[in-house]
Amino acid sequence: MLKRIATQIRKWFPAPEVSAHCDGPCGVYDPASARIYAEAVFSMTKKILELDPKAGDHKTANTLSRYIAIKEEQAQKTKEDLLVLWTDYFKPVHLEKYPDLHDTFWKAAKLCSACKVEVSLEHATELLETVEKIHGMFWATKERDVAWVKAS
């Protein structure tokens, strides 16, 4: 009996068809976390290069290993955040305005990998610059002018 009533209600009040352009509600995407992670990669890279591994003491070795672990973790988080933006937020219509979108994201992902396996201030700087470019593209698709503000 209850099933028949529910069926009748659905016939009288059909639910409208809906669609979404993303996996989650609009507004959940933001490149800010990728910026923070990329800044940490840059910061840890600078700190690693400032250390003197020749000191040979346990304190230096411990600090170095911590900096390396943080750098690699933050590079991976940067990559994950960027890949979510690339694959879930950006759509074919955005390619019309940004024909280099795929290349920019591919380059950013490769830079994340490079920053994990090496200690290169050049690559860490490039990563931060590429994330800034993605920031600009992202906010332009929303027709908003959001300033690029670094935490450090």
C-alpha cells in the first residue's frame, strides 16, 4: 500500500532533471591549497640547500631528513590538488580560452615529481610560478580577479 502511494506521489510531483558540471557542488574547487603546498616545497628546498651536510652531526642529519620528508610530502599534495583541478574542474570550454591548459597542468605535475626526487631551487621556483599561472586561469574562468598572495 505504501509503495503505491509513493509511486502515485512521484507521478503527480515528478522530480526535475538536474545536472552538474563537476563532481561536487560549485565552489569546492580552489587552487589555494596547491599554492600553500608549492610554497612549502619551495621553502623546504631553500632550507635543505642552506644546511651543511658536512657537519656530520645527528642534529643536522635529523633536520635534513625532516626537511626532505616534508618537501616530498608537500610536492605530492601539490600534485594531487592540481590533478583534481585539471581532471574535475576544467572542461573543454576552458580550452578555448586557454589552449595551453593541458600543457600547463602536465608541466606542473612533472615539476611536482622533479621536486620530490631532487633538490632544485630552479624547479621549486618554476613549480610556484606554474601554480600561479593555474591560479590565474582558474579564477578567470569564474570571471573573478583574485589576488595571488603568498604566505611567505
